[in-house]
Amino acid sequence: MPGRTVLALDIGGTKMAAAVVDRGGRVSAAARVPTPQGRRLDGETLWKTVLALLDRFTSGVGAKQVVGVGVGCGGPMSWPDGHVSPLNIPAWRSFPLRERLQERFPGIPVRVHNDAVCVAVGEHWRGAGRGTANVLGMVVSTGVGGGLVLGNRLIDGASGNAGHIGHVVVEPDGPECTCGGRGCLEAVARGPAIAAWARANGWRHPQGTARDVADDAARGHAVAIQALARAGAALGVAIASATHLLDLDVVAVGGGLSQAGPLLFDPLEEAFRRHARMEWARSVRVVPAALGQEAGLVGAAALVLSGSRYWNAD
Ligand SMILES: [Zn+2]
């Protein structure tokens, strides 16, 4: 099917993106819009925004060449039926995203997976894990998520959540987590947790985000540097455990926070090397994700384009 393409969607709490992706994983004609916000926003209004975004592509001349639709959406969701309840999109609770898209695109496959899973798939297929068989892909931003490729195949687990490293425990007596537990990686290393820790330790920036922490750390602010180092160390501890459990080749760390560079990755690497002591774990490479904000779109397209490698649900 040379020349044929997939329509890819990436739906998150702050923005929604759509693009045409070809069989080589090349993204063209990407469009991004802010995700509508507001307490009174209802699910149908949000759905209309998605349809309007898609219409930009399907009214084009290449519409007949679209062979499928791949979607990455914020979790949690029921998988593989794609009823989504994204934490950061309160207007959708058990919203039947996959069914709605299937009604809009009859006769071609429509596949929906967790957005962090799509990032992991994108990084394995065309990014930092390309050419290796065993990859953990991670997203570190407002939350911490991940997806897992072993033996060149996406591992789904019982409910589609395999690879979700965000709720691996790194400090048994650590801070409370949004999941109701304590000391999860996400509770220490997600963006809002980094900013909150910095504030609690004297960083004077009442509305500041993790991006502001990273900016201040780059300017030499001691508390900001410590805040990133703490998050980096937590990531290193979790990744060391994951490599022992899973025998990986590459861990690709993406999401907004991965832009912080050595101020995050140096303490991450130090903690990882301190804890990853078995011989097979020492050779693992922990690297920044390579595809940037396109990773989710590329991975969503791969759900459709790569046969059963990344999709075994139906
Ligand atoms: Zn948790």
C-alpha cells in the first residue's frame, strides 16, 4: 500500500493534535488546538472540537488514501474498547471515543491507546529505541506514565496498562499520590510535585510551574537545582527497578520535564547506576526521547500501520 497514510490523533489535557502519518512514520500537516477548558464544558462540545480538527484533514484531496485512524488519549481508559476518562479532561468520563470515531470513519480500523503507550511505541518504532527490541518509553510531565515494548512487541497487560511506571513506589513513606497510595514515582517526579517541593523549601514563586523551576535551576538557583535532582534521583531508582524486572535495552524519557537536560538527567543517571547493579542492567541506555512532541502522533499511527506488533486486541 505505497503512499497510503494514517490519520493520527493525540488528545491531552492542554492540547489536541492531529496529523497525517505515512508508512515510514513521517508526520505531515500536523495541526494543534488548545483543549477546551471550563467547568461547564460538556463532553459533546469537546467531541465537536475533535470533529472540527479532523475535518481539516478529511476534506482534503488525500482523504481516500487514509487506511486507518490511530489515537493516543490521556488515561485512564477502558482498553481496547476506548471508553476514555482522562484525568485532565473532566468533561469526558467513560466517553466512547473509539466508537464515535468508528462511526465517523466506517470501514477502516480505529485504534485507541493510552497516550504514554503511544509515546513508547513511537520511540521504539522511529525514535530513541529504533533498532532495539526492548524499550520502556516514559512521559514525565503533569503526570508520569509509560509503555513497554519487549521482544519487538507492545506489551498490553491485563487491562492495557503494562509499563505504567508512574505508580512504582520509590519512597514507601513518601508523599501522597493522586492514586491514593504513597511514595509513587509520580508523587515525587511529576511537574506539580517538583514545584510544590521547591516552594516548601524556600523557592519564592507562588504560581510557578516545573518549567519555572527548571529555568531557575539553569540560572543556578540552589533550591531549584535540588528540586530537579530529587525528581531525577526518583526516576533513576524507578528505572533501575524496571530494568531488573524487564531486561531492557533502552529507556526513553520524554515529556516536558525531559527538556531540563543534565540538571535532571545527571542525578537520574547517578541514581540509576547506583541501583542497577546486575550485569544485564548495567548496559541499559537511559536517554531523552528523540521524537519530541511528535512521538505520540507517530506511535498512534503505528498502532494501525505495524500489523500486530503494537496492536493485538482485535
Ligand atoms: Zn500513585
